[in-house]
Amino acid sequence: MSQVHVTAKINGDTTEYLCEADETLLDVLRNRLGLTGAKEGCGTGDCGACSVTLDGRLVCSCLVLGAEANGRDVRTIEGMAHGETLHPLQRKFLEHAALQCGICTPGFLVAAKALLDKNPDPTETEIRYWLAGNLCRCTGYDKIVRAVQDAAAEMRKG
Amino acid sequence: MRYETPGSIESAVALLAQEKGRAYVLAGGTDLLVRLRGGYIEPDLVVDVKRIDSMRKITAEGGGFRIGAAVPAAELGEHPGVRKLWPGVVEAVELIGSKQVQGRATMVGNLCNASPAADSVPAMVAAGAIATIVGPSGKRNLPVEEISTSPGKTTLAKGEIVESILLSARPPHSADAYLRFIPRTEMDIAVVGAGVSITLDDKGVCKAARVALGAVAERVLLVGPAADALIGSKLDAAALDKLAAAASAACRPIDDKRGTKEFRIKVAGVLARRAATIALERARKS
């Protein structure tokens, strides 16, 4: 099987890799590029633990082929903080203890950021529906929703 | 497996037609990749149609809209023109999976995956949507209800690709609606789905209607008698009763853990009635 040569922007950096034609973007990120923030929970698009953005659009990286990313802009959890400075969502998740085991957290953060980029002032219902594609088996969802609300409020103040 | 990204529909068709092994079209991939990764299919060729410009666009056409086969659900939902003209189709598309899935999944993929429970299909059938198909012998148009025959099976020939879906112009006082039943609030497969599209005259009498049901047969059903129950009425209680009875009568559902046969038959009538009521409110305002 011949490998596919891909050039993609990943978190702003032009990145080249070779991957198998049937390899997912999630496996490319984790196994070839060392970006292990995105997790494989289900591999079928139900859990959202592998959430990334592709050309600004929130997607499950387990349902994208690595080859499809050629010429595209991919953003992962690794690109969310600026150096040592956490994104407000990341800070608020810590403050609200909105995680326990942490497996779902990168997906929740990427999905929540995609929501706030589109809608800086979502209602609680909008947050819950938006995050319906992210499953957490530890905390229940309440602290996660509070953390997103709090981060949104802080970000609106600028 | 070979992965190809043709730049035109003609080259996509040629790739599919010439392939001797198992060939698949990749649009959003939210069904295809699950089957690929799960080992249910072993493609020799996957043709990604997302690099074909004409298939990535929503274009105005004759007062309606042509939706390219590679347009993701999220993009359709952001299109104010389509939302206004065909609110039922858009609300059905926005029920498919999660926001992540909607970032990729396409209406044509939902159609060609040929699940009888596909959410956007009853809405498209009710809307009278037309699929434009391109294949080795040229282009043809087909009503969407003639695409799927049974779970996973379509009438498309080897090398044929659905290029786009046409949602036509509407007369005044027209609207549509889609409802589905699931045991949860989000992220589930329809136990029953109902799409209704109506046109009223100036006096509020229904002069045209289409009713379609999902997840109650081996494919999505266009239910003529249910539409006939509405035509000539003002969608009063008696007409809605007839609609519900006709919808239930058309069902031949499976009996499984997500819904018994009896339940699906009953709920099909209930949802058809409620969807018709929503379409009526919308039509009065349009």
C-alpha cells in the first residue's frame, strides 16, 4: 500500500507527513505527530473525545482520513494555550474542577471553544445541546457547563 | 486502498466506473469511516468528492436552491435562504448526529447511505427534492424517494454519483416541518420520523401537500393518502385525524428494542399530525 504525502497547517505550523490511505487523522495526530491531546473514545463519532477543527469546523478526527487534511487547517487542543498562558476555558475547567479522569477534557475544550467562537453568549440550553456530542463518564455535565458559562462571561468582558 | 481526490465530477465518475474492485464515494465520511474502521467494508478505492468545487456549493436556482453533495450539514444550517424557504429540511439535517458530525455529514451522504431512519430523507421526500445524478452515460434527475430501495441499497448504477439536490422554489403560503421520535433529547437514531410539506391558497385551504415517513419501513415512504387527507382542507381536526390514520396505515415497521411495531405505527400518526400543524403555522406566516 503506497503512503499518501500530506501537507497541512496544524495549529498554525505547516506540517508534512506520510500516512496510509485508510489511516484516520486522529491516528496521524497521535501516532505520527505526537499530538496525543485528542483521544480515541469510541472511534465512531459518538463520544467527541477526538474533537478538532478542520478549516474552522468542529469535527471528530476519528471520522476524518489523515489524507483528507492535505492543504487544510487543523487545530487541536495543543494549540489552545498561548505558551504557558492557558485559554480562559482551560482555566475555568480547572477552577470549576470540571474534570476527573480527563479523557474527555480535550474534546470538551475544543468543542466549547468552537461554540464560543461562533456564539460568545450562549444560553445554558445552547451549551448543553452544542456539547451533546461530547461524552463524560465521570463528572456529570454540570461543572463542565458552569465552566463554559464562566469562561464565556470572562471572555465577553475582554 | 487507494485514496483519490478528483477535481471534477467527470473524473470522479471515470475513477468509479473503471475500478474493478470495491469503490466508495467519500463525502462527509461519517458513515463510511465508521464502516471502514469497523472492518465492515474493505475498499479498493475511495473517491473523495470534496475537492470538486461545484459539489461544495449552495447555489440559487429558479427561486430554489441547489445543494452540492459535499456541503456539510453545518453549512446548510448557516444558509439563511435555505432556512427560510425549506425550514423543515434544515431542521431535519440539524438533527443528524452531533455538532461534530454535522461539521462533516452531508445531506446526499445521508440519502445514499440508504438508512430508512435517516433524518434528512423524509424531509427531502416531503419537499419533493430532486437528485441530480452523474454517471458514465451522462446526467439524469430522480426524485429522492427513488434512490433508496432497502437498508444500505440504492438504485444508483456503478459509477453513478449524486452530484446535488434541488430544493425548488415555493408558491406563497408554503412551508414544511420535520419531527422525529427518539427516547433521548439528542444524538440518537429516529424510531419514527415524519416530514410534511404544504401549500395553502389565499383563503388558507391546503392545495398541495406531501407527507413522508422514516423508520417505519425498509425505506422512507412517501404517503399519498396522508397528503390527500390534507388537500382541500384547512387542516382542521377532522383532516388531521384522517392524516394520522393514513400515516399509521402506511407503516410496516420492524419490531426492536428501540420501538415496538405497535408503538412505531401509533407514533407515525402522532408525528405526522404534529409536523403538519407546525408546517401550517409556518405557511400562514410565509
